Amino acid sequence: MPETTPTGLTRLAFGGDYNPEQWPETVWHEDVRLMREAGVTMVSVGIFSWALLEPSPGKYDFGWLDRLLDLLHENGIRADLGTPTVVPPVWFYREHPEALPVAADGTRYEFGSRGAICHSNTDYRAVAANITTKLAERYAGHPALAMWHVHNEYGVPVSACYCDSCAAHFRRWLAATYGTVDAVNEAWGTAFWGQRYTDFDQINPPRVAPTVGNPGQALDYKRFADATMRENFVAERDILHHLAPGVPVTTNFMTALSQCDSVDYWAWGREVDIVTNDHYLITDGRRTHVNLAMAADLTRSVAGGAPWLLLEHSTSGINWQPHNPAKAPGQMARNSLAHVARGSEGAMFFQWRQSRRGAEKFHSAMVPHAGTESRVWREVVELGASLDSLSTIRGTRTQADVAVLWDWHSWWAQNLAWRPSEDHDARERADAFYEALYDRHLTVDFAHPEADLSACPLVVVPALYSMTEAAGNNVREYVENGGTLVVSYFSGIVDEHDAVHEGPYPGALRDVLGLTVEEFSPLLPGESVRITGPDGSELTGDVWTEFVVPREAETVWTYADGPAAGHPAVTRHRLGEGSAWYVSTRLDAQGLDALLGWAADDAGVAPRVDLPRDVEVVRRVGESGTYLFAINHSSSDAKVPLEGPGTELLTGERAAGRLVVGAGAVRVVRLDG
Ligand code: GLA
Ligand code: ZN
């Protein structure tokens, strides 16, 4: 069995992508000296090095990598060794131009960037297997080897290829999935618009067409593209497992929903030995630390609650957004430790030394252009020491309070064309509900809609347009057995083929919610509605309203105006031992807080009224103890009540009563006992 933590690593992972091929070897010695100064424990190497390792077909140059790995080992630094299969060398493309991927409009991408791969291409698969085999044969026993880093960020920049080999592969995938072409016709509803097929050979990828294509086809193509990338990952992983038994294999995910939307991480999480994630702060005006917390919680959930590893983030600014602010003093440590609080076994960066050339030269690094006489470097050294003081935390698990249901397949279905309103955005609702839970200081586990929910007192469904019947039964049983459920509108509408569940909406959730929805009536941009509660108080909604007909559910809030005036806006259904809440409009932050407050009362989830806004308190618990992380993202000092005395690990000081956490600071208390 492969290990589930980097082999030979006895401290938290701290380091970054190390691309020394950009520098003369004299610089390497300076690099490892600085790595030691900063307390670097592991670096990721070779991710983009195929052209150097195999400069022409079948001719290899491993000398430089031998010297590099030896140097790292001599300096006690572990290596996360890449298979460079995200960037085949140019010679490969000149021999096999058909391995370059094709866009939906027929454009064939050129060489000269990265990730230009048709994952169905058999020549690509053969050379990828070959270089992986060569690397595994050479380095399986290397003492620096801690884990394998397969490929890089599957799913970006190309999420699907629409070429002829992919068309053929798609047909094989459909045949294996459905058995008969009639089953495909049935699933996709090809009776509509006369799209019926009589042979698998007639089916193509959903290429650019005069108007909206078949939604079932589009959805299955996303599934196919995801499965095809996973096939290639599994092929490399199996070679590595075979030739380097015991060494864990990972590939870096991007679970932040804004950073990769084409990969079903529930499925990928089951295939890797260690879940690793890349996270970059998106500066869109919202609180970046909330997005970070959400991505970290989602990553941990994909790992099934087990520790995972932040494989990339940035020391300061990135360079691929329209505007890329530098991180404020202390923000890098805050970001790093926020990932650790939520289960990461360290903090790694892209990249070690800032490039002078190439596309990412303005992306920050651990060793910036400014050199070591810089704030970034001083903070890097400080972070290394902080992580060192947290070594005993390895293997402990983050404790969550509530669960949010999330499913990439539903998100894909939701994002298909021609919906009741383009202003309803599943991710926006997921973000908004997450933020409301964050502001109530609750730690979130994400769960697949068919997962066992019995341990969660409160389950939130922000936007689950597509739900299988099994998922519907799952949440119903959860409520019957005493759970509290909160569902937001346009959930449970279609099945896994984007076919509307039979009967009135919301087919998969009718029973558990105790209501039906007769019709949707989305609002126009700028419009909003008022809803009134039992005590006369008022909230506002926008984007969506609908005509809810309560059956067994009670009406809690009612539309005071708008198209659904007089209809229920918020309902509660007491079912079995539990209750199920439903909200049929888009609530703002205040509304969500109120709704979650009532539901939390039902669930017996106590509010953390003792914590100020933007002060994050998260616990990791395990054999080595209970660790309380207090992260102050605000600009004023805060006091965090401790349930008992302990030792603050970053300073070594004793802590008890109310822990003072300075503005922007982080404190980690290991509680006594
Ligand atoms: C991604 C990639 C890295 C680098 C960083 C920073 O996460 O994996 O190679 O490009 O983004 O932009
Ligand atoms: Zn292709």
C-alpha cells in the first residue's frame, strides 16, 4: 500500500515548486543554502521538465536531475517529483500534430504554452507512459523522493478537446455507459428537435452548432472529458505504484470553485494517495479569506476528512488577473496557517525563486526579484519557523460543525444554456451560504448528496439543481432520522441526465420539503421583493421567486409583494424527528443569517456569539492533542475565549482564559490534557 503522507517527511511540508532548470547550477547551491535558512522541508521538481529530460525522442538527459536530487538529499530536503506530462516537448507535436487539442469551434491549439493535450490521443498516452516509466525506474529508490506529482492541474487550461479521436473515444464511452444507442436517445431526450441517433457512429462531441445543443449530450461530454483525464492520471499512477511501491502519488487539484470547474473532485479524491490543492486569492472585491476557507474545507472534504496538503499558493501577488495586488504584511502567514487550520499538512508555494523570463515572471515567489533584503523573504523565513513549531499537529483532523452538499455534476448541469434566469448562479449561492456559515463561525464539511449525513446536525443545500432519486431519498432519510436541512431554490429539479423529475417541482425534494412549486418567476435585473416574517419583520430577496404550494410544510415567511405576493417564501417541514427548511428567493447576507439562525436552533447548533467578525476559530484534533487556531483577519485586536489552558505554539507562551489575537495575527493553542 502506498503511504498517505510524503515519505520521510517528519515535519510539515514547507517549500514550493522548484524550477532550477531556469538557472545556472551555481544558483542551485545558493538556493539550497537559502532553503535551509528558511526551514524548507520539501520542494516540487520536474513538473515542466520533459523537454530537458528527453530532448529528442528516446534520448534522455537525467544528469541534471540526478545532481539536483542528490543536492536536495544532502541538504535534508525532500522531493515531490513531477511527471512532466503536462508539457510534451515540441518534437512530439511536430511528429503528432493531431495530439494538439481542438476547441469546440474547431480551432486547433498550437504548441508554445502548456497543457496543450488531447487526452484521447494514443501517441500522447504512449509517450506519457514512457517518460513516467523512465522516471520511476531511475528515481524509485532515490533517498530524496517523498512523493510523485503527476501532471499539473488536470482540467486547466484545456478542459475538453473536441477532435476526431475524442469523438471516437466519446462514442466508446457512451457505448460502455449506456449499452445501446436507444438508451442514449432516451437519456438525452433526442425526440426533441429531431435529434434521434440510430448508431453510435453518428454521435459527435457537442461542437459549435447553430443554437443551443442537446443538454444531455453537453453534460455527458463534461463527464467523458473528466473521466478521460482521470484515465490518464490512473495510467501514470499505476506505473508509479508498480515501479516505486509505497511512494504516494498525487496530482494538484484546484478545488476553489472559481479556479477549475471541469473536474469532479469527488471522483478524483478517491484515486490519489494524498489530496493536494493549489489556491490563489481572487481579487474580485470579496473577502479573500472566506474563499480560501471554503476551498480548504472543500479540499479536506474531497480527502474524506483526512489531512491534505496545500501544494501551491503565493507569497504575494499573482500575475494572471487584471489586477494583482501584493499581499499585505502578515497576510501570507495568515493564509498559510488558515489552510493548515483546515487540514493542510503544510504550506507550499508557486514558486521557490521568481523567474526572470517566461509567462510568470511577475508572479511572486519565496525568493523574490528583490532578493533576500525584502519583506517577502523575511516573512518566508518567519513562516518556516512557525510551521516548524507546529510539527506535532501532523495527522490531526479538522472538526466541522455543519455540512454543505456539493456536486460538480449538478453544477455542470446548472451551467448549461437556457435556464429560467441567467442571474441564478449555483456557485454564487454556494459562496453566499458558505459565507453566512463562516460569519456564524461554523466550520463546514462539504458532502456529496448521496453521502452518509447522519453525523451532521445541520445540512445546507445552497444550489443542487440536479439530484438523483437516491440523493433525494438520502436527504429525506436524514431528516426523518432527526437531521435539519436547509434548501435553497432551484434544487432537486432534474435527474442525472438533466431530465426534469416526473411530477411537480422539486421532484427529488418534494417529500422532504413537504411542498410543490407550481411555477418559477425569476425577477428582472434590479428588481427585488419584500418578504415578511411571523413577527412582522422584513427581509428582501432578488433574482428568483416562485409559486410555492405548501403541502405538509408550514409557511414561515411570505412574499409581501412581487409576482409571488401572498405565496410562501420560506417554509419549514417537520418530518419524522427532524425538519426541512426551504427558501424560494435569493436572500442577502442578512436574510441568510436569519434563516440559518432558525435552522441552527432546530439543529441545536449553538451560535458563537463570543467571536468578532473575521476572527476565524478552527480546531484540529488527534492523538497528539487538540489545537485551536485563532486567525484574526480583522484590523482590530480580538479576544478568543479558550475552553481551557494551553500553550501557544508560535510564541511558546502559556495561554488561558481569553486569548488575545492581535489585528492580522494568528495564534495556535495546544490545549492541555
Ligand atoms: C498554477 C500552476 C503553476 C503556476 C501557478 C501560478 O497553480 O500549477 O504552475 O502557473 O498556477 O500562476
Ligand atoms: Zn481530442
